[in-house]
Amino acid sequence: MSGAEFRSIWPEVAAVQDAVIGRAGSRCECRGVCGRNHAKGGGRCDREHVLGRPLFVVPADPEIRIDTAAAARAPKRAMCGPCWELAHKIASRQAAADRMAEWPDLFTVDLDPADEAAADDLAVADHGAADDLGGAAA
Ligand SMILES: [Zn+2]
Ligand SMILES: [Zn+2]
């Protein structure tokens, strides 16, 4: 789909894109969230909104995927393709690490049976697993 076609079908989307890219001065708004220091641009990416290498209007939070409903509601910023891709990769990895951190018991259970506290933890875990199986069978 060409840019003109896109605009005619989604004028309101095009208006948001124009506003965000205009606010950004037609320059990528990445200030290192992609993991690069952008020293050449004084700490900010120096890629501009040009034909064939456009900037993308993306959620300001790189953890949000572009193709989700959350992305439509999220605050936007203008970023070049490489910066967005790298930033999203970093954010996704971080989000996965955060989720693991929320469940430390699953990864730090002490299996030494002489440790009473660990044995109690295992008993609780076994009970939970049994409940899960019962639910699946019902
Ligand atoms: Zn960039
Ligand atoms: Zn960048």
C-alpha cells in the first residue's frame, strides 16, 4: 500500500503520524533506548524522516508491540526502524526477565530434604500441582 493510499483510508491515523513526526522535528526521537549511544547525533539518533527511509510513529514504551490495541492508546514517539527494532528487542528481553523475577520460588527451591523450610515449600508446591491436575481432569 502506498503512502497516499494509506492516508486516504486512515486520515485520522495519518494526522497522528504527522503530528508526532512534526513534534519530533522529523528526526528520530531515540535517545539510546535502542542500546546505541548515538554519539554522532549528540546523544540522539540523527536519522530523519525521508522518502524510502521513513520514521515510524511507535508507542513511547518500547515494550508495547505496534500491532496491539494498547499501542493505539499509548503515547507515541517518532523512531527510525533500526532504533525501534532494537529498543523493542531490549524491552521484550527485560520484560521476560522481570516476569521470571516475580516467581523466584520456582527457581530457588532448595531440594535438600534435611532443610525443613524447603520441605514445606515443596509440600505446598505439590499440593498446588495436584489441584491443577484435578481441575484439568474435571
Ligand atoms: Zn533512530
Ligand atoms: Zn536509537
